[in-house]
Amino acid sequence: MGLFDKLKPLTGPYKDESRNLIYELLFCDDIELYKKNTTQKDIAPWNILFADKPNSGELQKLIMDENTESRVRLLAYLKLRSAGVEVEARQLEGVIVEVALDDGLDVLASFRDGTARYINHSEKMIIWETTDQTSSTLTTQLFRDSSSIVQRIGPWDKPRLPHPPKGKVRISFLVSDGIYFGEGEINSFFSEPLAAPALQSATALVQYLTTRSEG
């Protein structure tokens, strides 16, 4: 899928360039962007991911290793797909919810390994690198609800869309075989039968992370 191999300009929803960079990196669909912003390129797993000639065996090892971070696993899947290697379908590794409010974009990125990123419309950010019982429970529920959606839709086969416009909600699923997503109006999408459980779970996770960051 060469359409993701091009370095995208860092135009994004935020005034702060660093927030736009973090926003782009959340989707794990641009290895060149990771390469440009990684200092230790010669150590694992980056030397495997950034190799000019993909090593399918090493990439598969990264995917199969239970200790591999979700974002690294997604990049390994991407590298294999870009090399024309068939990958296992519908393996969900990340969920991103974007809510485009009047005064900015709220973004939650939750990953299967329990880590998360939350960028508030005010551009304040929470980086969640640890896990606890509550966050693990909330993440598990979000992935359970999201997996139900992934099983009923298919991957997007075009370049990733820009961030959603004001008044829209988009939920993207970072999956082994590409990005899946759904989008709707704020005032109706949260009650849409297929999307509502995942959106409610995402809201609960955001509320918990916000409470923890303020504690």
C-alpha cells in the first residue's frame, strides 16, 4: 500500500506544530514520518522497521512478540503490506476517536497495549504510558466494542482523510490490514447503534485519564 509511504505535510488541526506531529504519528500509517522523528534508528525495533529492504521474518517476529508495543506492531504490519506481503486481517491494535468541536478537536488514541494519548481541543495533552486496573478494564471494553464494528465493516482503501470538520465525530480503527473508520454528526453519531457502545467506552476512558492527570 504505497499510498502511505509518502511523507505528509504536517498541516493539522492544531496551532502547535508539535501537536500536529503527535496527531499524525498516532495513526501509525507513515513509516517515513516515524523515521524522520526517531533518533535511535539503528537499534531494534527501528532498524527492522526502517530497513530499505524489508525482512519479512523479522517483521513477523515483531508482530508475534507479546511484548511489542501496539504502535510498533502496526508499523510492522504496514511495512509488510507495503512489500506486498499478505497479513492476517482484522487484528485491531488501536482506536482513535476524533470529536470536532466549535473551538477545536478532541482526540483520543487508545492502543491495545494499554497506552493512550489524549489531545484536548485546547491543545492540552495527556500521555498515558502506564496501566492500572481501571485503565486496563476501560481499554478492554473499548476494544471489545470496537472489534464488533471492525467485524462488520472493511478497510479504507484510499489515503487517510484530513481531520474531521467541525460538528463531526470520526472513529478510526488501526487494524493489521489497514485503517477502518466511521463518521457522523456529533448530535446523532453517539446514538448510532453500531458506533454508540465504542464511543461511550472511549468517553469513559477519556474521563478517567483526565481525572488521573488532574489528581
